[in-house]
Amino acid sequence: MPAKIKSYLISFSIVSIATLLSAIAFFYFLPKFYFPIFPWVFIFLAALHAILHSLLLKKINLPPQKFINFFLLLTTIKIFTLLLGLAITLFLLKNSALQIGITVLILFFIYLILEVHVLMKNFKK
């Protein structure tokens, strides 16, 4: 496994564990906001980001234009997959729509910040 991907997966694991522990604490103190599908939403978003970002890191040495095109393609795939999963989940679980929507948005931005940080660190080298 390349060092860049290994480094990303370690950072990703740390952020995921911290996020999960924060969510557990939040739901412990405010149980009315808990929804039963939370673990699945978390796993879906974490897996989606980990897989697609690992693919992106494998292509980081491409010429800039090809890398940008690949980045845009992966970002489009990620957003459409996320929207499709969110639409299906919200259709099936209308009672928890607000909690699911907010959770997906928060997790998306947490992982987006991590991705940008990792990419910027790799481009500076």
C-alpha cells in the first residue's frame, strides 16, 4: 500500500473515531435526536469517502489537467451516490428525515475538510 494512502487511512480512521465518539456523546445527552439508522448512514458515508479518496490519491501524480478531470469525476460520482442514497433513505424513513439530512450534511463536510487537507498537504510536497 502506498505511503500516501496509508497516511490518509490513518488520518481518516482518527477523524472517523473522533466523529463517532462525538456522535455517541451527543446522542447520549440528547437521546431524542437519535435515529436507528445512524450507524448505517455513518458507515455508508465513511466507506464512500474512504474508497473514492483512496482512488484519488492513486492518481495524484498525473499531469494537472488529468488529475483535475479525475477529481471532478470522482466528486460528481460521490455527490450523486450520496444524493441517491439520501433520497432512498428519506423516502423509506420519512419520520427521521431531518435528523438524517443534518447528519449526512455534517459528515459530508467533516470528510470534505479532511480530503482537502490531505490533498493540499500532498500538493505542497
